[in-house]
Amino acid sequence: MPRDSAGHLIPGRVGSSRRVPDRIPRPEYVGRPGPRPYTGDDRYSPDEIERIRGAGRLAAQAVEAVAAALRPGITTDELDAIGHEFLVAHDAYPSALGYRGFPKSICTSVNEAICHGIPDDTVLLDGDIVKIDITAFADGMHGDLCATFPVGDVTPEAADLVERTREALTRGIRSVAPGRELNVIGRTIESYARRFGYGVVRDYTGHGVGEAFHSGLVVPHYDAAPDHATLLEPGMVFTIEPMLTIGTPEEPGTVDWDEWDDGWTVVTRDRSLTAQFEHTIVVTERGSEILTLP
Ligand code: MF3
Ligand code: CO
Ligand code: CO
């Protein structure tokens, strides 16, 4: 429904926030303007890692449930309902709900929306791509993932962007090993994206995750060396979540974006298509492991 005459997204109507039963524990930031500063570590014990995996599994299953419902004609708010109901049915809290005032339980970002799209009365159309980003809070831990899905039949350009963004995440994950600098991840992702002339979003990054939704640790998806040289250590948990764009940035590789007046939705300034994939991972003795698998 809400699209302008050129077919670009415009803000829709956001319905009321969904309720979470009182028996489900909330993250500390709910009902407050924002999270308290996180003073804990980005490294976790084996027990804690299993708890993050539990939250991550529920988030991944919620993404699967939403994906199964995707079809032209469904609204992004209907997708929010599916993700929300799945999580609360499994005693998890949808971490997005009430995070710095975010009004909905999942993020749905269509076509040129890079991230943080608010579910509303936008109707998905044949040929759209949609990013579904879900974070679950369970057993005191957050698990965070995102995937991009085609709606109906998409153009070859869109399908390529989606598959190459998925591959960029896979390569970023494979670059992780103890003793390496964290900036190896973005270097790997950016050099792959550049093969195709894609832009890499710089201003939104991966992040430490676990006890806190966003711990303060920043994981760039571009080559940030010599900055972000933190040495990767076994037990560290963070997300990798590259956002790649088709388009012709003036400065090769960079991406300009605009934020909507809703304070959340981020779109490419040239309205070019963008895709994202995200996993929560843990650094292991030999490499890394994904904690957000169904
Ligand atoms: N899940 C997003 C991320 O990957 C954050 C969403 S914040 C929200 O970091 F408030 F929009 F949910
Ligand atoms: Co994230
Ligand atoms: Co996310």
C-alpha cells in the first residue's frame, strides 16, 4: 500500500505494540529510554554460550516461521504478529519491542530499506525483497539474526544481491579465528562485495551481544584497519551483519543513507536495493560457531 508513484517506500501506519505475558522476563531497558551502559565482558563461559544459543535458536525459528508466511499481499505488520507470537509461545521476549522506544517486535526492511524498518500496513508485492531481523531474549540472553527473502519472483539483479550478501556473511564468519584482529571480518566482506561493485554500509555495524543487546563492541563490515584491531579470543560473542547495496556511489564502496522521521527506518539515499544477513557467532579454539541456527 504505502508506495509513492515511483514505487518507492513511504511510511505506513504503525499499529499498537503487541503485549508480552507478565510471566516472560523483560530485558532491563524495557520501560526505560534506553539500556544501561554495559560493563560486562564480550567473552562468555560455556554455560553462558549455551544460553545464548538457546535464545539464538528461538530467534532463528521465529525467522523461519515468518519466512513461511511470506507471499505477495501480506503486510509487514502481519509478519510482526507471526514473529511475536512464535517468541512469546516459547517464553522468549522479542528484544526489539521497547528497545529505545522501538514500537514493534521484529524489524522488517523492504527493498531500499537498509535496516530497522518498523512493521506497518505496507503490503508486500511480487518482486520485493524483505529483510527479517529478529532478536530473542531468553534465559537472560539475547540472540540476534537477520535474513533477506524474495517475495514472489524477483529480478536476477535482486536475486544476485541476496545470494552474494548471504555469501559475504559466510565469508566474514569463516575469517574469524582466535589471534586475528577483528578487522579481518570487514576486510573479507568488503573485498568480496567490491568484486560486484556493491556498496558496503559503514554506519551500521555488527556488535557484541549476549547479556546486552548491543554490548558496545563494534564489528565493521568494511576494512577498518588499523582501527578495530581487537584480538579475537575464544568465547567472544558478537554479530556479523553485512548490508550490501546495488547502486553507484560517488565514492566507490560507500553508501549514503537517509533516516525517516520515524527515527528508525534507514533507506539508501539513491533508493537502490539493499540486502542484509546476520548471525550471532562465538569465537572457538579453531574458528567460530554460529549460535543462531534453527
Ligand atoms: N537487530 C538489530 C541489530 O541487528 C537491532 C534492532 S534495534 C530495534 O542490531 F530496536 F530496531 F529493534
Ligand atoms: Co545485530
Ligand atoms: Co539484528
